[in-house]
Amino acid sequence: MVLPDVLRPSRRQIISGMAALGAVSAISIREGFAQAPKRIPIPEGEFVPLPIAIPNFTAGTPADAEVGVGVTQVITNNLKRSGLFAPIDQAAYVEKTINIDAAPNFQNWKTINAQALVTGRMTRQSDGRLKAEFRLWDVNTGQQLTGQQYFTSPEYWRRIAHIISDQIYERLTGEKGYFDSRVVFVDETGSKERRVKRLALMDQDGANVKYLTRGSDLVLTPRFSPSSQEITYMEFGQGDPRVYLFNIETGQREIVGNFPGMSFSPRFSPDGQRVIMSLQQGGNSNLFVMDLRSKSTTRLTDTPAIDTSPSYSPDGARICFESDRGGKPQIYVMGATGGGAQRISFGEGSYSTPVWSPRGDYIAFTKQGGGQFAIGIMKPDGSGERILTSGFHNEGPTFAPNGRVLMFFREPGGNSGPSLFTVDISGRNELRVPTPGFASDPAWSPLLS
């Protein structure tokens, strides 16, 4: 069911010499490295983005000019959308042509207030591969902060641009990037009364959309494995909904298990070896976990309430989940093997769809009250609650691999449909994510590796 072009090399394959997949080694360009790293403080409040200059990557041959511009645009857009960087308009540049093999004239870049400078080159090799080179410079000190070169098949130039973006982000912030990642979501087309929902996959910036299912059955709540290129999701076909595993690389899918009643909200454990979900039994639902190798199932909760939307902590030791055992939906935390649960949400309204940050420092949630749906975060003990955005209908937060950005979907109401948005965990920089049509239920992948 998956189109063949869903297959793409991993980051490791891009940098470790697997020529069969069109990519070979990444080699550091090390002369002139700065001894002390430049660091942008990650904002929690007011913040001025770092001015950075990113001239077009030069062309090793005339035929490489287009891909050089394309790589530059992807890097520029990635860094700008992060909210931490302010790429300077190329029209302001004093120097238009850059020689990557020589040190830049830093005074030309200081004149336009650039604090960092990226130079690069794309060159087609005799065997058809592309050679991508880049250097990151500290304009104030005149020192090179990092540099790298890659060889890859031409069709993977966007992957190289994302990997370079991650290296720039990490070198200047001290934290891992998130650009070389993907998002699985539910693509929605057609009228509201006859909406067709398909699983779709895209790069984190909305490019390279691929469809994983045909839309003949309703699909919901796709979730990425933290350890492999697999997703789990619900499908409403004939009879009760089923939970499936889907291998993105092979296109193969399998049923997680046949359960009596309805199953909801499947999600992987951090090691990818188990799937936790909510199973309905009569008027209530409880949490169960299935070992994917042995297919054995363990019950984690046993209450007359509705327990649903479980999510593991990054170390796999705890679970957060939604439950109405206190009268209305709230967020609870308990050990991964079950036992006593502690309520952590106490604000006005109801709380749902909790998800643990990959860094372990926050739990994101949807909060409903006063006719508004808000996306927020709180610490795992319930302290530090912060609303990031609110509106008519916001739902389904998912964290970027570095835990700094959330993606969610917003339903404006009326005859329209949902769209995807991102927002920083500080509540800044809310942006719409481009998709071909309506889109909901996003789930962010780990970094491709």
C-alpha cells in the first residue's frame, strides 16, 4: 500500500558510506575551529532571534546552481521557523559571491549586523553524486565554528539541507536540532459529511508528502515508534476498530491484536518493544500494554472510569494518562507497571491527550474550558502549568525530537477542516504547517537515524 518512493536512507546511511543508497561519508572541515562555542540562550520569555547570513550555496559546476539555491532555501526556512534565528535578506548583502575555500571578509558581514555566517557549495561528481560542503562562522571573532562535507545521491538534497540545519542549530544553541525528522498525520479531504481520512507522511516542514493508506477505512491517532520506522494507529473498518503496526520502510502492516470491545490511543514504549492502549469494556475503559514479540497483554488499570491516552516517560518508568475517575477528565501519572496513580492537573476545566516530552521535563496536554481548547505544558509533578495557545478547537499535541517545539491541530469550525500548527514551548512563534489539504492527529518522528 505504500508507494516505493517512501523509502529513504537514514541519517546513518547518509553519513556512513552506504553507496547503494546513494550516500557516503561525512567529513569534518576543521581548520580554524573556535575554541569556545557560541551559544544562543534558549528563550523562555522575551527573545531577540540571532541575525544569521546564509548566502546561496555556490555551484561547483553551472548545473549545480539550482540545487545550491534549493539547499540554501531549506536551511533558511528551517532556521527562521525555529524562531531562534533571523536570516538576513540577501538583498542586504555587501558581498554576493562567496568562496567557501577562503576565509570570509568579516567586515562585510558585520556591516549588515550578521552574527553568524553560513557558507556552502554543491558540486556534482563524475559518478553522479552530489558533494555538499558547508562552514559555519562566528562573524565577531572570525572563527569557524564547524564544517562538514557530504556525498549523496541528487534526490536526497533536502535531507542534506535538514542535516546541515540541525548541525547549525546544535552548534549555536547547544541543543539537538529537529529538522531531519518526519511527521505522520491524518490527511482529510472531501466534505465534512463525507470526509476521507488517509494516513500520510511528510518531512517536518511539510515537504515530500506520501500517502500510506488509501482512505477506504477511517484512520485515527497514528504514533511513531521511538526506535524504528514504524507507526501504530487505529483503523475503523468492518466491525470494531483495530490497532495496527505499519512499517514505513517495507509498507507491511499487521494487527497488534484482536481485543473484545473497542481499542483506543495506541502508543509505543520508548524501546519500541511494547504498545500501550486503552480498551473499552462496557461503559468504561482501562489501560493495557502488549509485548510486541510475545503478544502477551498486561492490564495496568482496573477502575469503573474511562482511562485513556497513555504516554510513557522517556525512561519508560512512568506513564501519564487521561482519566475521569475524579468526575471529569484530568491527567494522572503512575508507574509503567501499574499501581497507584497520582493526579497532577488541578486547573479549571478538563485535561486530555497528555504526552510526555522526549526530554522528560514536561507533559503537554489539551485543556478545555470556557468554550476554548488550549494547548499547554506542565512539569511531571503538575507544577509550572503554562498555556501556549488557545482557540476554538486545538488538540493533539506532539513533541519535536528535541522537546523544544510542539505540533498540534486546530479545527476552526464551520465547513472548514483542521490544519497543523507548531509552537515553541515558551508559547512563542506559532506557525501553520503547510499540508496539501486538511490535516489532523500529527505525530512527530524521532530524528532519522
